[in-house]
Amino acid sequence: MISALQKARASYAPKLPVALRNGAAVKVVEGAPTTAVADVEKIRNLFAATFGSPVLTFEPAAGESRPAVNVGVILSGGQAPGGHNVIAGLFDGIKSLNPESRLFGFLKGPDGLVKNEYQELTADTIDAYRNTGGFDMIGSGRTKLETEEQFETALKNCRELNINALVIIGGDDSNTNACLLAEYYKKNNCGIQVIGCPKTIDGDLKNEWIETSFGFDTACRVYSELIGNIGRDANSAKKYWHFIKLMGRSASHIALECALQTHPNAAIISEEVAEKGMTLKEIVDYLAGIVAARAAKKCNFGVALIPEGLIEFVPEVKKLIAELNDLLAANADAFAQLADAEAKVNFVAARLSEAGAAVFTSLPAGIQAQLCNDRDPHGNVQVSLIETEKMLAQMVGARLKEMAAEGKYNGKFNTQTHFFGYEGRCAAPSNFDADYCYSLGYTAAALIGAGRTGYMASVRNNTRGADNWIVGGIPITMMMNMEHRHGADKPVIRKALVELDGKPFAAFAAVREQWAVETDYVYPGPIQYFGPSEVCDLVTKTLELEKA
Ligand code: FBP
């Protein structure tokens, strides 16, 4: 059974840019050869077959037929609203090249490609998922595609299905791997094109050519609706401080966007914490200062936004985590034998350096245990499992007690903590994401039709309405540099963190002191799918400001 909204939304026709309206057999305009964002020689050597390809821009063509293609598609990493529309756009795009084209969805992410688990995606399947949230059409996973053995197994599986092209829908890590795969297949003349699509609610896969990753818009709108509701509750009951952690593994784009949409009393931006070298104590002092200033105005309530990745940006904790990662890797077997969280914490505390141990023991016990938990397949601490919002609420409470004793605070401090992440990742895509994703998928089909490989689908000029969107392809090597990851220098797509000299942060910094003491909450309400364009066809504040 499907909901009334899902039923009505199924017939929404995503807006397509002009260049794609006659189908995916577009006219291709080539720009100048490209380079890499940094470490050019190393990237050139590692990607000798695909490096330097030109930026491509598409213009409408007469819509002639092209040879049929068999395409495999993979969803990789965390869910992001609009993934199904990328697949729908890809399906419609390859059918526009030639109605005999076929689409195969590899199941549960890159694993499906290696294990040859797939499903042919027919019109009936695609139609059932148009404009819906989630990745459940074919599932997703976080397996890394990076070894030659995996590439060869995938090649064999593709050959069995006569697949000529793979589309990998993922974030920076998955697109880095798409680039490695494209290089391997081109270098070895395998005849399989590889195209990437920029996905992640975190908003950190972006640059001049990829203005935003899909899902960021919808996820931020869902969180902002909830934050607005909480702000209104706080302002009604006037008795709670709400500490809200927001997803975003590393960058604080989500926290910043939600702050711009809702005007909380405080929003911590991890990149600023790192830049200023703030200690945990300084963050706590900053928040306690805001609580005290509001208490002086008899406002014993408020809303504070905490980015999920914060803990890794506090320099002293970052050092501690790096030390912990090495320590856990070096003692993996002994560590795995330990019976419980307490034993793990004690094991670690006894082996850390003096400085590391000092930071570790200053953290609440629950956080110490969470920092000892398993890492993800990329070796990252699973920050979504670390309850930073509870830690800060607790530490601010303790600081306020000290301030009260010093006569610097006279108020009540009762807290509620929240974590918004999974609530937004599978929401039905906003009009922006529905349109953007459909266009990305269609663009991927056009890149396949044009015989290209190692490209990411690019749909830009995003603030100007879909009619004016510019579509084409960006060589993935162009976004790469070398970074030190897990003990070795590796080519990776450069992650886009919040720029402290960028317009979105500047807009926030200009008003945050006012938002801190006043109660200036904005209540964005739920995403509107039907109704006037001025409430349905919005872009994020981040995009608006970046492109202003
Ligand atoms: P991607 O980078 O794969 O898009 O995932 C982003 C994200 O939603 C982060 O915001 C979050 O830290 C992470 O996924 C959580 O994923 P999981 O539930 O797999 O731990």
C-alpha cells in the first residue's frame, strides 16, 4: 500500500533542462583539456588513460537514435533523497538513445557488482519508485571498490550481461573509486564506460562544476522543519534548552544551512573550531556564555545546533582519535578479546600518551566508550554513534554550576537532546532534488551515449531554474588531489568543507550574536510538493548565497 502523497507524487514530471528535452543524444561541446586541483603530476601518472579529458557541455540535438546500450547502476554509501530519480532519469535517458537499451541495478551497493547480484530494472519497477525517497529499489552499501581483483570480477559479471557502462551514484569516496575503475577499464581496453553521480546529504561533494550534491536540499529541509518545530516548542514552554546534533560526517554544511533556515541561538561550525584551534572547554564556555546571557533576560530556553563531525575537528580530540586509531589497529586481536566497554576503555587509557590520556579521561564515560567502538570500512570513527549533543549538554550544565557559584549565572538549565540524521536521508525528494536527480541520471545517459568514461554528471547554474540549468560532464580526475589516508598517500576527490571566507558562513557570522540572545526563530514548516512555485521550487540558502 502507498500513501496518498506517494500516489499523487508519482505523477510529478521532473523539470528537465533545455539541453536534454530532445533526449539524451545531445550535441557535445568540448572545453579545453583539464588538470587536477593539486598534485597534478602524481594524478597524471596514476590516471594516464583518463587524465586531462575536457569539460563537456551539452546542447540540444535533433534527438536521433543511437545504438542500444546495456547499463549497470549502483547506489553507494548513505541514503540521500532523490536516488530513485537518478535511476529513473538514467532509464528514460538510455531508452531515449534507443528503446532496446537495458538497465541492470546491482543490489546492495558495490557488493552486488562483485557478487553478481542484480535485477533488471523494467519500466514497471522504475514507475513504482519515481519521485520517492530511499534507496530501496536496489539497496546500497559501503563496500569499497578498489582492488584489481574486484575490478576483474566486476568485468566478468558485466560481460555476462553485455554491460557497456556502469553508473556509480555516490559521495566523494565512491566517485574516487569510480575514477579508479574507469582508469582500469580504459587502460585495459575493456570497453566499459564508468560514470559517476554526486550524491550525499552532507553537501561536501561540490566545486565550481558540481554546485551541490543531491539530497542535501531535502535533508536540510526536513531537519529545518523539525528544528523550527522544536524552536516553537521551546518558545512556548520556555523551560528547555534543546541540543540538536545534525548529520554530516565531516563538514558542517548541514548545520550551517539549517542555522540559516531556522535562526537558532547557537550553531557550532566544526571548520571554525578547527581554524581557531578551539578546545572542548572553549566550546563549552561559549555555549554556557549564551545560556547565561539568555538567562539574564529571563529566557531559560534555547536551541543549539551541533554538527555530527564536531568531535574530530576539535584539535585535541582529533589528535586523540588519530592516536586511538593507531592503537586499536596495532592491538586489534587483544582488543577484540576484551569483554566489555569498561575493559576496552581501561585498556586504551593505559596505553595512550600522557597528552592523549589527559583528553580521553576528561571526556564523559559514555563518550570514552563510543570512541573505542568499531571503525567503518573506510577506517573512520562512526561519528553518528557518538553522542556529542549529550556530552555538550552535560558539560555545559557542569560549567553553569561553576558559573553560578562564581555569581556569573542565575538561571535554570534543563535540557533535551536530539539527533537528526536518519529522519532526513530517505525523505521524498523536494522539487529541487526530484528535478536535479532526474537531470543527473539523464545526463549520465547522455555521457554514455557520447561514449565518455571517467566523468561525473554535472548539472549546474542551479539557482536559475531548471530551464537554465547547464548540463554536461566533468572529468573526475579534475577534482582529485593526493591525501594521506590510512598510512599511505592516495588519490582522492577533494572534500569540500565549509569555507570560513565563503558567503554562507559570512551571512551566519554576521547575525549569530543577535540570534544568540534574542529569540528570532524561523519556522520553515514541511517541504511543499504541491502549490505555488515560491514555496515549492526553492534552493538552499547555501546555494543562494554562494551564487549571489
Ligand atoms: P555518505 O557520505 O555515504 O553520503 O553518507 C553520509 C552520512 O549520512 C553521514 O552524514 C553519516 O555520518 C553517515 O552517512 C552515517 O552512515 P551509517 O548509517 O552508514 O553509519
